[in-house]
Amino acid sequence: MVKGTVYGVTTDQEGNFKLSYPASDTSMTILINSVGFKPYELANISLNDNKAIDLGVIKMELGKWELIEFVVSRKRNIFSRFWRMITKPFRN
């Protein structure tokens, strides 16, 4: 994400990304976020003539927390919940 704007992208499988920006911009600050890592900020990146800029390898620090569990649940309708409640004693 470009700080202070709505410009943002996601990376490919190797972590590469291409970020477009207005030709009038001469510098930008990029905010990089990833689940499980601390946010990373690259400040005052100089832009010149719409040429590609190689930012090199960006190493991010692990966050103080980690994702331990991810639960996906399905909301059941009232009849389904009622049916499961009354048939519970008969299930193994």
C-alpha cells in the first residue's frame, strides 16, 4: 500500500509486485503487511520517469503473536439446529 493513498497491490507467489502510481508523484512511502509479521515501512522512495525500481529483498520480523487456529463454521437455520438437538441422543 502507498501510505496516505488508495493505491495498493498484492504479491505473486515469489513476493514480487508491480505498483502503479501517478506520474506527478516524485516519492512515496510503501507500507508492507503480511499475516504473522510486523508491518514494514519503506520511506521516501524516489520515483523517476515510470521506470522499474528494485527494492531488493525485504525481510520482515515475526509478530508478537501467531495464528494458532483458524475456524470455519457454517451457520445453520433454526430447523437444522432443532433437528440436531433432538437427534443427539441417538447418534454415536
